[in-house]
Amino acid sequence: MSNNQEAVGRTRDEMAERVALDIPDGSYVNLGIGIPELIAKYVPAGREFIYHTENGLLGMGPPPEEGGGEPELINAGKRRVTVVPGASYFHHADSFAMIRGGHLDLCVLGALQVAQNGDLANWSTGQPDAIPAVGGAMDLVAGVKQIFVVTQHCTKQGEPKLVEACTYPLTGLGVVNRVYTDLAVIEISERGFQLVELSPGVDFDYVQARTGAPLLAIE
Amino acid sequence: MSNNQEAVGRTRDEMAERVALDIPDGSYVNLGIGIPELIAKYVPAGREFIYHTENGLLGMGPPPEEGGGEPELINAGKRRVTVVPGASYFHHADSFAMIRGGHLDLCVLGALQVAQNGDLANWSTGQPDAIPAVGGAMDLVAGVKQIFVVTQHCTKQGEPKLVEACTYPLTGLGVVNRVYTDLAVIEISERGFQLVELSPGVDFDYVQARTGAPLLAIE
Amino acid sequence: MINKQIAGTAEAVADVFDGATIMIGGFGEAGSPIELIHALIDQGATNLTVVNNNTGGGEVGLAALIKAGRVSKMICSFPRTANSTVFPKLYHSGATKLELVPQGTLAERIRAGGAGIPAFYTATSVGTPLEEGKERRTIDGRDYVLEYGLTGDFALIRGRMADRYGNVLYNKTARNFSPVMAMACKTTIVQVEDVVDGGELDPEAVVTPGIFVNRVVEQKNPAYESVLIADGVSYP
Amino acid sequence: MINKQIAGTAEAVADVFDGATIMIGGFGEAGSPIELIHALIDQGATNLTVVNNNTGGGEVGLAALIKAGRVSKMICSFPRTANSTVFPKLYHSGATKLELVPQGTLAERIRAGGAGIPAFYTATSVGTPLEEGKERRTIDGRDYVLEYGLTGDFALIRGRMADRYGNVLYNKTARNFSPVMAMACKTTIVQVEDVVDGGELDPEAVVTPGIFVNRVVEQKNPAYESVLIADGVSYP
């Protein structure tokens, strides 16, 4: 693993745009904090997605203009948002009933590690002095029909985030369906990491070298 | 037991009025079908009760004028009702959350039998050919803070309804707090049926003769 | 573009299959989706398990579905009602089975089904004949029984108003079981008197968010069971 | 006559006792009942267990209560927030304990507490470190953990509007945990910008029915955490 991040593959915005391409029209989608939030900017033409934010809003719209918005209209990341026509507000138990009851089509989350069996670690680095904080991540991965992860392929230190087995504390067991990174799109298959697509200018070996478990080539 | 009902003690309306006297101001009250429904007519001066009907309304008002009302504004007995200021509608799970969660102060129900330990039977005579039907009775007795029973002291056949042990299928175990009959007001105490008050013109022996378990005199 | 509006009741129930579990909203006639039920009778699906608080009245709506022999099992809390004459015959003949569930347990089981809660404990029915077959557990000194979440294949619901996103408002006590049934079924079909434009419903006042609704049918001037019965109507 | 309106925040929290469990509404600053919390700081109750999704920001509201040393235990899902500087110190010193609960499990445990459900099963946290100490059960082939209902002595809540019966409406995403907390506490205290006459709220749109509310305080122009922090306010 190298320690410097080469300027290859997709940018954060390009990763977000790539994820959006795979979301079917009419989907109910929960977007995690970070790169997932950017997805809302890239709804493909002719499609309509309904964004859910677990603090109690279905029909979340884009952020207000800088300095605008209201302190009591926020998303799960506690940032100000807007609402679109057809929106509804509800309390937390109802909001997580949507999540736990399998009513959301898709959740896109960040990750610390994804294992080849779909295990996800994204809430804690397990450092003994860190204050643990989990939020809604465990509820989302346990309840939402499909879990996409969007993340840099490696950590800032160049360590692979796609691994044989997670070493960080787990968020959920076998929950991830697909991973979108700066380098590739990878499906979690019965046999492990199945390459779906390489980012422009990236080749198989380059991705495999930065992946902590075998990568299955496109057949 | 005699087979003829003497015209002694309280009428149905007088029983309802007597119950109402014991309901504290500001109480949240669920009224069962039959005599309990009559209680709503007798709110003592200076008090305000909020009536709950388990099909989804808090702030139930009196019945509309004959032939009036709406088919979709009904009570648990499926009769048309009205709403008072401060009312709210909610769904069945929320309505029974109020009941099960102990938020209602009082429920007044009819009974087939009440045992001296507070066991209540009011949903089934246990006849093998009868179609069983329970409605919300078991939820109400399990959840509401206080359960009052208002009933004729004896069946039409002159059999006591206040008994040593219920022979009909139970609605709940040890749930009844007080019984209001045409003949008396009786508290379910640790020691059994404790007389609280005799109806006008009724004496202790008369009530005891019509009660299937020892009646404790007022000390 | 998301548009859940369907042209008519026949189209809305076209894919109901034999053996399906159908949750039908309504408490007595309040909130009973009569036109959707009649469309289901016309459609022909049979061997249905139906979840409703009651068993319908007269020979219209749910009672007509039962009378037509389409219901092999009822899950309800109160199968007796003043006007309920159809169910008793089929119950006694064994043609229609009955699972009797206390009303609040029924509501909570449906809510649990919709909320991804497979099972929960409640004090309701402890020590009664309806405890039979249930697991008992003592928690903090009180006895409870274990109850399981209930889900369905289709929910048939009657609301007052909806938009193309499937957001629904109800009418007074017609709300009853419908919001939790909408949560608990794979396909939720709602008939409303008015379909309004997206954005016309106040987001603070929406009762059933569109995520729980799959199909919306506009049914102007819906029938009321009591009126049909008074008019001597027998469906079909 | 029922009238739940109380003159001021000090009177509203006067009977909070040492060792009480307090549920505090709000997700971040949205719905945080800052004036009620400040009144509680003035009142002096200590050794409190506080239930909130977070641990407050800056040195106002919940963070100020924690800083004042009144909170011996936090039950929350996300004790870290951008502006959360107070809790870490007390957590590391051991002065304030933490029970970490996944957000949806927290909401459902509170709802269960309010609904008389002593315990329920959920798939959330299965196979993770947060499963530790929980009973596991397989239902229909899937693993779940047993979670217990959560109740409190007092709920402090911020709404938009209420009437004398205690019916409450909220403001947008400020609703969050408040409706279930109102259900789960013995005494629920709500601050609202406007107390309106009984009958002014649409019964179809009431979010928290008055049965769940004990005290209503009118608090015109309530503060916002972000504004106080930007202004450098530290309470008291």
C-alpha cells in the first residue's frame, strides 16, 4: 500500500453521481452523512427520489442557500435542509418504523471497513478513549432493503477499507449490497467482492492491489 | 335467590349518576357499552372529564340528535357521537397505547361476573356454540389505572353477579377496583367485597342475600 | 415521476392472489373501503385470510366477501355486530376459521408487523382463555404474554384525501386501523374521495406518509354500509 | 375545568427530584426545550439520568445541565456533536456515565415504555458490540435481541403550539423524540410559543393528545442553541 493518494479515479462528486445512476425511479432513499449527502445533487433526468432523514422527514429537499433555512428544519447530520412537495413530518418512532420495517428501498452510507461477506464497520474505530456514538447506523443497516456504501477505496493512510474481515467494531452482519469507491463499483456476492465497474483510467490490478481481499473480475 | 326483580335500589340512570360522583375532575375516562355509556350524561357541576373511545377519539361528546351525526364519527359501540373542544383523533395502535400504557385514569365496564378478588368475566358466557368476541375489554382491564364495574346486582334469572370465583371465562385477573350496582357500591378490598354504600331503601342483609360471597360491613 | 394514482378499483385490486392475507381498514362502517372490497369480490381471489376488527354487516362490503365464500380465515377482535348475519353461518359450518385477538393486541401486532418488530410482550390476555398457546414471561414482577407481529400481502383502506405520493388523510374515527395496516402490508391500496395535487397536504398533518402506500384510487361519494343495508342492498 | 397551563418555567419544573430520570426532547437544537432546561439548572435537582439523542452543544441547554454536574448518566445514541465539548470531560472523568443505544432502538424503547410494552425484539445491534448483555432469539429464521421499554419521571419538551388540554403541535423536524417521550414519562412538561384556546387545534392534526401532557408553559421567542453559542452565551 502506498501512503500518497494518487489523483486517479472518481472525485467525491463523481462517486455520488455514479451512485445516483443506480437508484431506480421512485425510490425511497436515506442518505448518510458525508459523500452520501452529495447524491441528492445528482438525480438522473426523468427520475424522482424521495429522501428520508431519520430525524423525522420524508421529502427532504436540497440545502437552503448559505445562511438561509431554519434551525428546526434539519437533517440527520444536523444541517439545515428544505422540503419538497409531498413531504411529511413524523416522530422518531414512526421514522424508525419506516427503517426497521423495511419500507426504505435504499440507504447509502459511509464506511470505515466493508468485509467481503458484507459486514460493515462504520461507527467506531474501537479506540478505548473514544466516546462511542452510533446514531441510526445499526438501525439502518438492519432494516433498509438495500445498503450501498460510498467511500474512498483506502484510508488516508493508504490502508484498504475493503477487507477480508472487519477489524473495527461491526455495525451489522452481512448487510452491504454494493460499494462505490473512487476506484470501482463492487458488488458483495456470495463469493465475495465482485467487480462491477472500474472507474475511468483505473485498471483491475490497481484496484486489487488496494483491496484487502480477492476481487472477482467481471466475467 | 328470587326470580322476580323487586323495584328496589337504583335505576340504570341512577347507577350511572352515582358512578359519575366518584370520578375526579380532569379524569380521562373510557366508558364501556351499556349502563357505562349513560355516565356521560351525569358530569357533576364544576368537573370536566375527557372521554376516550378506543376506536380513536379523545374528547368524545354526547350523542347527536336522533337521526343526526355522521357514519364516520362513532364510538366503540359503533354508535354515533360528537366531539368536544380539545378533541383529537388517532389510530388504533396509538389509542391502545393510551390504554395499555396506563394513561387512562378510569374505565367503567359492564360485567357478567366479578369475583371477590377482583377477577372480571365480561366477554363470554363460554357457551360452546357462541362465536367468541372480545373487543378491547382485555386490553382495558390490563391497562387502565382503575376499573369500575357498573352492573345489575343479579342476573335476570336472579343469580348473583358478585361471586366467590368467576365461572365464566375471565377478562382479567384481579383487575376490578369497585362495583356499582342497583343495590350497593362495593369496593374490592384485600379481604374481599367491602360494602361502601347501600342504595336508598336497601339494607345490608338484602344485599348479602343477593351476593355470592361474604360482604364486609362498613366499619 | 412518482404517481401512485390508479384509474379504478378493479385495476387497483387486479393482482390479489388466492391465499393472500388482506388487511381491511375500518371499524364497523367507519373507514370501511366498500368499493375496493366489492372490486375484490368481482376480481375473484379466494381462500383469503382477512384481518379486520369485525366481520362486516348486512350483505355488503366485508360481509359480502365472506358470504361469497372467499374468506377461509378471519383474524379479528369482535366478529359479532348487530348487523353481522353472514359470518356466524360460515363459522359454524367450519368454512371460515376465526383467530380471535384482543383489539389492542391486534392493533399492536399490526403496528409491530409494519415497524419490523417480530414480537413483543403485553399484559393483555394474561390469565384468560386467550392466553392459551402463548409464551408467558415475568418482567419486573408482572406477567406478560409474547405476541407476534402481523403482516399482510394487501391492505385495503379508505381515506378522505390523498396526493400522488400516497400521503393520506382520514376522516374522524374512520382512521382506526388503517394507518397501521398501511405499514404492515406489502401492497397498500387506498380509496379516497379526493386526490389532490402534490404539495396540497400540510406536511405537519399527513397521517399516513406516502412511503406506506402503493396505490391510490379516487372514489367520489363512497357508499356507507348502514345506508346500503337500509336500502336492502346485497352485493353483488 | 381542565387547564394545564402553568405560569412559568420555574414553576413547571419545581418538583423535579434528585435522582429523577428526565427525557429531554430535541435532536440537536431542533426541539430542544432550552428554557425548561435552564429552569431545571436553576432549580438544582441533581444525580439525574437524562435521555436525549445527543449531549447538547456549547454551554447552554442540555450541555449546561451536564456541565453543572447534575447528570450522573446519559442515555443517548450519539453523544458526540460538533459543538459538544462538555460531555467528553465528564465522561472521561467518570462523573457522567453513558448508556449508548442505537437511535431507532432508543425511539422504540421510549415508545414501548409509553405504550405499556415492557419489551420487544429487534434486529438492530445483532452481531455488534452493542448486543452485549442482551438476550438473543431467533424468530422465523432471523436473529433478534430483546430490548426493554424505557420510562421516565419527567419529560421536558418544546412544541410550537398547545391548548389548555395539553394537545401539542410541533415545528417541522423539531418533533423528533418529543411525542414518544411525552407518552413515556409520569409528568410531561411542554414549552410552546403559543397557548391557544381549547378547540382551536384541528382534532385531525393534533400530534400529541393532551392525555400525555401534564403541564404547558408559554415561552414566547424561545432561544436556539446555535444562536446562543454564536453569541458566546454560557448558562447560567
